[in-house]
Amino acid sequence: VVTDPSGTPASRKSTLARIGALPVSFLDEWSDYYGFALNQAGDYTTGQAFVPRRTGQTCTGIRVYWNDATATTLKLALYPTGGGAALASGTVASSSAGFKSVTFGTPVSLTKSNSYVAAVWDGVKQAPQLAPGGKPTAAALALGDKFRDIAILGWGYYETGDASPANVYTSNFYAVEPIISG
């Protein structure tokens, strides 16, 4: 954990910026500094929207922080924003809290000007919510934040059941991210 001289959690990003570090993973940043809330109940596909920052990038998989020890199978998928069929998906068994990931059989070529949603579904719970201004008490993410590979497009996305998340949850992000190459 990086401790900022000011001692305030919200200043972590500014600390990284001052030392010239651009994080690859917003989940690693959040995990290192704040930890994760518990998974909320509900049969929803939940995810995080993003835009690739460079041409020639591919999404090789999806990563989620699953904060539940109940045995389940997680479906991790990449969708276009606004709805539509999954561009790629895979499943992973989970019976403990922690990071879970799926590597796609074929990487998905990303278009810099397009937006995508990295999502998770298990039929019982949602991905943990990353709540700016709530608990934790300060935001580690903001709309438009730019990481090495992606920019955060918007708030979290959700949809009832196993479906492309097309609804915007305008007060939280979700603990799901793409695995990017290129």
C-alpha cells in the first residue's frame, strides 16, 4: 500500500501521478487502498464500461473481485455497450473470496473509438460495488479516469439475468475489469 504524505485515501492517484506511474488495473488500485464491499444479492449481470486508449489492443479476458465464499460458477464476458451479444465469454468456479479471471479462447480485437463492458454473472449475486463518497469514504475512481490501457467510460452497468448490461447504475462502479494486451 502506498501511503500518501497527506494521509488521505483519495490522494493515492495523485501520489501515483507524481511518481509517474500509470496503473494497469483499477481493481488493484482499489484493492490495495480500500478493500471491497460484500457482493449484493440479485440475479443481475453487472460490469464496468471502458474505452480502449490505443489502437491495436485486444481483450484477452475478464477479471473480477468476487467477495463471497459460496460455491458458484461465474460467467465473465465482454459486451459492446448499449446491449448486444457477448463478444467473448468464459466461466470460472469460485468458492472463496478473491480475484477470479477468465482467459478467452480467442482474444477480442478492440476499436479505440468503441466502448465495451467487462461483466460478471452468477445468477445469485452482483459484483462488489465500488462506491465513491460512500464506504469507502472517498472515491478512488472517477468518470473518465485514464489508466494505462483503458479509460473508465461511465458508472457501472447492469441488466437483469444473464444478459448484456445496458442499464447505467449512476452512483457506483463494479469490481470487474478487462484484461488488455497490446
